[in-house]
Amino acid sequence: MSYTLFNPWFITGLTDADGCFSVSIIKVKTCRLGYSLRLDYAINLAIRDKNLILQIKKFFNFGNISYSKDRSSIKFTVTNFIDLGIIIKFFQKFPLLTSKRHDFNLFVTVYEMVGRKEHLTVFGLLRAIAITNNINFPVKPELLAKLVQAFGPLPKLLLPPVTILVRFLVIPSPWWIIGFICGEGSFSYNEMTSSKMNSGQLLRFGLRFEVSQLTKDIYLLYAISIFLGFGNINSDKKRVMSKLTSANLTFLQHILIPFLLAHPIPGFKGLQFQMWLQAVVVRLQCSALKTYTSEDSDKLARILSDLTKLRDK
């Protein structure tokens, strides 16, 4: 692994955001039972982050690159059994923080079963399928019905408990946050009408930093907030999503921006940050002078229009 490309905690943070561990049951005529298992680790990103995915492949020095049918996304995937062993050791050394660690632990259990060839027996295959049903991509109902009909019911499992970190979670590295921001962070803005100033009624822009996550992992947002020392957390019950948000210019200027300049974000999100930073600079200059002009608003509008175009690519 090339630690000169990325700090390893960056890979963990990005995996917590956009990675997955999955087990597929595939039909194989040459297998005695007619079915086998395919395990894979993957990171899937929008095509605009093609270079980042290529760098991740270079970091591990193995794996495959594939594209979605419409070429709107690109994926780094590891399926080779020996390479997956290296992936497992990596995440045991640099562990996941989200609930994906539960999927990872189950994935490792199936991997070890395959290594012992237990999946080649009826009981072993059924147990592996039962475990797979508890990972983020369960077996499709139609296939599961065929397997149960052919081999019998799935065995009951006694799964190891998953520790709920909540108050005890400590972010292990600033680079984990950078990786997570690459997947779940955004640099955005909103429009609002300002109070009347010497140049008349002007359009002002509020600048925001956000990190989103499933509400079941909201404790992670609290941990990021504690690490950075700012931010408000809100939840959307319908979408089962939560957000860490800050639009406070003082915090953005003195905490977030120095943090991100010291730990540069790679890929598309890094470009987004650099453009958003230009808008923050304009706002800070206006705040220092305690005045906003139409020229300031026009400049902000141009920068944020470019930011929108960049985001929509």
C-alpha cells in the first residue's frame, strides 16, 4: 500500500461514507451444490471522481475499476480472495466507525468460512446465506426461496453483539474526517434578502458546511462536532437522515477553513471547497468593512453560480 498517496485513515473515512462489503450467492454449475459465494469490497463514486478512484486502486496496488452502464459512476472493487485478506487486515488496523463495522465483521466471518471451505457443505452454505442476510445487501427473496426449497431452512444465528459507541467515540485521525467529507460532506449556500444598506436592497448569500449521515449513526456527527468544536445537528425523520451544519462565519473562518487547508481534500470535493472558499473570502472582506455593495453581491453570485455548475457536472 502506498501511504504516500493517502493517509490510511482517509481510506477508512471514505469507506465509512461510500464503501461497502457484500456477499453474493452465484449459480456455478461446476460446484457440487450448484451455488458458490462471491465476496467483494467496493467504493462507488460519481464519474467526476474518476481520478480519485484510480488513486485508490494505486494505493492498494490491486483491485478492478468498472463503470455504471450510463458511465455516471465509477467503482473500485476487490474480489480476489488473497487481496480481500489484505483488505480485512487493513480495516482491522484502521477500523470503521459507522455501523458498517457490523457489516464488516459479518463479512469477515463469511470470508473465514470460505477459507475453511465450509461453504461447500449444505450446512455451511446455509449458514453463510443466513449471515449474508444480515449484511447491507441481503439475498433477493426469489433466490432465497429457491435456496430454501433446495437445501432447507436457514439456521438460526447467534450473532456477536455490536458495540454502540455513542458517547465513547473518539475520532482517531483528522484524515478520517477528510475521507468522510469526501463522501458525505458538502460546501453550499442559500440566498436571502438583506436588510437595507447604503447601496439599497441587496441579495446576500449565506454559506454553509454540511455533513450528512443516516440517523442511526448520528453519534458520529456528534463526534465530528466535538472534534471540530462547532456545528448544529438536525434530523429529518421522514428521510431518516441527520446533518451536521454550520453557517457561522467565525467558525468557518477560524476552525473549519484552517483545518481543511492543513488537511487538503482530494478529488471533486476538494475542488468544490476551493471554489466555496472564494465566496467565504468575499463575505469575510465585506464583514470586515461592515458594508456590502452591488459589486460584492455580483461577485458572490458569479462564484456561487460556478459552484452550482461544478456540483451539477
